Amino acid sequence: MSEVINFRVDKKLKSEAQAVVKKMGISLSDALNISLRKLVRDKSIDIDLEEPSDWFIEQMAEVERERAMGEVSPSFSNMKEAIKWLDGKGKKYAR
């Protein structure tokens, strides 16, 4: 059995949301039902309030460049090994 929920939303927001879900091949009603099911299942709401800063985006790009060049630390089985590697003068990145 279906129920109807009425709530107010900014006209522009509704229009933009409809355009997004249309590209996904679902209706706005489907998207809202999916969101409600996730809320009930997880008992939480994921809220992302801000876009990543330019600084954060630059840092992530740098990390990806370092990974592509193989400049990442090796894996360690315990903290003593990690500290020894960090303190070592001849440390080499894993490739």
C-alpha cells in the first residue's frame, strides 16, 4: 500500500533533481523512495555540506601522482617496523 508525502521544496532544486534522476533512468519519486529505504536501513542520514576545498583537491592530486610514481611506503606488520623505516636514512619507497 502506498502513501503520499507532501512537502515544500525550492522550485529550482526540484527541477535540477528531476534532471539528475532522469539521466539515471528513474523518477524523482523513485529516488526519494530509495533515500527513505536507506534512512530506515542505516538509521542515519549522510549529509555532505561542503565541496572539497581547492587545497584538498590539490593534495589529493599530489597523492595520486606519488602513487603513480610508486612513491608509497611499504606495508608493515607492526608499529616498530614502521618507526624503524620512518627513522631510517636509506628508506626506499615500495614500487
